[in-house]
Amino acid sequence: MSGKRQMLQDEGWLRENYIQKGRSQREIAAEIGCSQSTISRWLDEYGIQTRRSEQDAPQQLKSCEWLQRKYIKDLCSLRDIAEELGCHDTTVLRWLNKHGIQTRKPNPEVPEKLEDPEWLREEYNKKQRSITEIAREIDCSRKVVWTRLNKHDIESRGFANCGCNHYNWDGGKTSYGEGWNERKRRQVRERDGYKCQDPRCSIEQKQHIKENDERLHVHHLRKARDVDDDQIRNSPENLITLCRDCHKRWEVMSEIGLVPQVCGINTNASIRESH
């Protein structure tokens, strides 16, 4: 096997060129000096999922505006977008690169500073710095900072007083049953135009992220513990988009059994009679 063909025995090199750099099988084959089918066989050998052709790609990915909104404005991950469209993460990455949309850095390692609870408490509580500001300083994701706040028992400003039934109060474990997931929450935010649905508020998600370091909340109109059926509990008719502050007020209404009737959401729903 020639020197260049030996490169195919390096799985890391093939993954880097095909997945990270988004090169086509034809381009790699031309560099190596082999057929495209040879590249395809090596991709199969390493279990690297091949990309679909551009013609077969979901139409949404071909829209720079749509993809930018999902990835930049809504902070969806590659996996989130791929699951919504029924494609592979690498397909989403390839279209991000194609549109020139800068990707976020992966952060598999936890920076040393975040392992120091005193440092994190000083930055977050005493200096009142936001999760985003801390993440940017130490070059990691907001999620990494968030998980360390929980680990060190540092109460987050974002979910204070939101109620013990909020899934984040169980250490991130979902207590609302089947159907309560990020995809459902994205669908509800999209239905509600990425705005708080309290008529006295209507803050948009972009501004909410800027002010509170988090996306808009999705609230159960009828309290989750009062609805036995998971499908009804987590149905779109029982969910509404609220900002952090309005969420606190609507949680109080839920506690006393008050279920607001919101035009276009639950006015014709059977949720109010479900027990």
C-alpha cells in the first residue's frame, strides 16, 4: 500500500477530514489516489456514518436564516437540530460550515477553576457575574458552568423560587414523565413565537437570554402532579412559554389550582377536566 493509502488506516485522520473538515468522499479519494468506493468501505469499517447528498438534505438546512435561528438564537445543539430533522449531527455541522455559521467549541473537560467552589461562589454570588460571563472567561460552555453550580450547591439566580416540581430541582432528572424533553419545549417556544405569553410581559427569547442567561421557560398550566396521564400532562395544550419572572407568578396560580385559559392554547383542551 502506498504512503498516501496508508493514511486510510488512520481512523483519526479519516474522521477529521470527512467529519470535522466536511470533505467529500470524492475529494478524499482524489488526494489518496483511490476510488470513491474505497473511501466508502473504510468509512464503513470505522463505523463512520456517511452523509447524504445535498439534494437529499432536509430543506431547512439549506436555509441559512433558519439554521442560524436554531443554532445561534435558540441555542440548539447539533444533536437537537439533527433529531428534529431526522438526520445526522455531521450533516448539520456540514451545513453550518457551508453557510459560514461559526460553531461553538466543544467543552469535554471541566476547567480547573470550576472545581473550586469558593472561586465559583465568589464570581457568581459576590461579583454577581452571569453564567455567560464566567463561561467566556474560562472558555467553556454555559452548561458546564451550570452543572458546577449545582454540584457545589450554589443556588442559581435563573431558577430561584420556581417551585420544587421543576425538573431542574431534581438534579436535572425529569420528574414529569414521558414526553417532557427539550424537543417538546422547543416546539412550544416556537408555537408561542419565542415570546413570554403573559399579556403584561411578552419579552422575546433573545432579550431573555441576554438578561437571564437562559432561554424562556416552558410552564405546565395545570400542575404536573395533578395530571396522571403523561401524554395529557405534557401535551402542548398544557404547556405555555413564560419568562423567568412570570413563571414564578404562574407557579403560584398553579399551586392554588387556577388554570388560566389562554386563547389558541388550552381553550378547547380537555386538560382542565383531567385528573
